[in-house]
Amino acid sequence: MLATKEAISIDAEAIRHAAELIRPYVRRTPVCTVDATDFGISARPLLLKLELFQHTASFKPRGAFTNLLTRKVPAAGVVAASGGNHGAAVAYAAMKLGHKAAIFVPKVSPLAKLDRIRSYGAELVVAGDRYAEALAASEERAAKTGALRIHAFDQTETLVGQGTLGLEMEEQARDLDTLLVAVGGGGLIGGIAAWYRGRVNIVGVEPEMAPTLFMALQAGEPVDAPAGGIAADSLAPKRVGSLMFPIAQEFVERVVLVEDDQIKAAQLALWDKLRIVSEPGGAAAFAALLSGRYQPAPDERVGILLCGGNTNVVKFES
């Protein structure tokens, strides 16, 4: 067990403890080295962290299991709001650990993610057009039933759990200079930045139509941002989390914005060259490099986090 909730800090010690705790329940996902010139990029070989091979096809089980293994779960079970990936992870973790789960999602969530949530035996509730409305509905349910709330990004345990991805990446790629990370609410990049603490340049990538961290850094505090675009189900909360924001101010080098068409092009390139199926949010970090929005130095060693693979894009013949 980690320390009590009040004593947990978002630091390397807590992340190490979380990694040990969740190890039996999560996959150690591979890092793939690819030739940048295969994608028309003039750079050193790229390191792709294939976190879309994680259980539930995203990084989210790291935070979900950290929550359920470090907090007391009542008889009413757990409740979570999600664009899809967090909900699937909480449902999966609850199933594995024998707890009830109620997952609230917005109408924008794709069918692939809803099917995953249902497959893990959770109660699925579609509430509102966007994540913020689903979150409000989930909080109302938790207040009525006493179920444990598990926030998708603005919670200490969630950030610590996602930080285990940074620990794992450093073990697998010790010569890394820069890591490109997609940003939604900021739980992933916040946890990773808390692990690296400046040892690697952490660059956030957001859709132009959902610039949550970009606007927050400009304003000096989390602010409401637009919540649209192709990756709205995973990268478009109303604002970034308050817990991750000071971490981002100190340890995120910058945020790059990409267009929807550039995200689509990244998805197609990953499939065409590597036969990797990525959802829009999962391909956003790669889109920054492919589009030239992020241009590495000639000798820079760049890693790209492919963080989610839940999509309806590919259909196989029966």
C-alpha cells in the first residue's frame, strides 16, 4: 500500500511505490525504434512508446489501479466520468478487483469505447454532450450512493499512477532528449513530468480546437477552453486539472497545437507504415512531429507516446 491519501505526494517516491503496487495488473508496454525517414522526417530514429497496447487500449489503467489499490472502496463501488478511456480503465480495474462500477460518458464518446466499458460489466450512463456534463452527473450519483469518485485527471492517485509510465519509459530509453505527450485534462503529462522533473524535455501536444494546457499556461492558471475537434472524446475537457498545473508550469517545456487534419494524417501514417491503429488522441503527439509543428534538432533523440487505440476506424472482413 501507498501512504494514506493525505500523505501522498506527486513525486518520484510515490510513483515508484505505485509502479510496484500495480505491476501485477498492468502491462509493461514496448518501445519501438523506427526510422524517421520512413515518414519523410529528417531526424534521428524515433522511439515510439506503444502504450496503446496497455489493457483497455490506453494508459488509463495505471491511474485506475492506483486509485483502487490505495483507497478504501465502499460497498456502493466506484463512479467515474470519462470520454471513454478512463471509464474503460476504471471498469476494467473494478472488474479485476471485484468492485461495482458506474461509468458516465458524454454523447461524443465513440462506440468502440462504450463497447469496452460494457464488456467489463460496468453500468454505463450517457449524460450530456461533453465531458463536463458527464462529470457533473457522476458526482451527483456519488453523492447519492456514497460510491468512490475516481477522477480522470485531477486527483493525486491518478497523477501518481500515470507517472509510472514515465518511470517505465526512462528504464527503456535512457538516452531520450524529448518526449512528446498528448494533453487532455493533464493527468498523463502531469504524472510523466513529475517523474522526469526536467531530466527530459516534456512537450505537450493538443488539438487547436481543444487547447486546454496551452491556454492555461498563457493565463497563468487553469481556464475554460474550447472543447471540440476530432479528439474531443479524449483531449477536450473544460480545463486542465489544478493539481497538474504547477507541475506543468515547472516541468513542461512547451505546448504545441495541431490541426484535426494533421491528427488524421498521423493516424493514417501509423497504419500505413507500421500497421498501428491509433485513436485521434493517441496519434496527436505523433502529429506534432509529422506535421512539422515540432521540429527536432539534428541530433535530438525524440520519443513519442502513442497513448490510445480505441477507435472504430478499422474494420476487418468476416
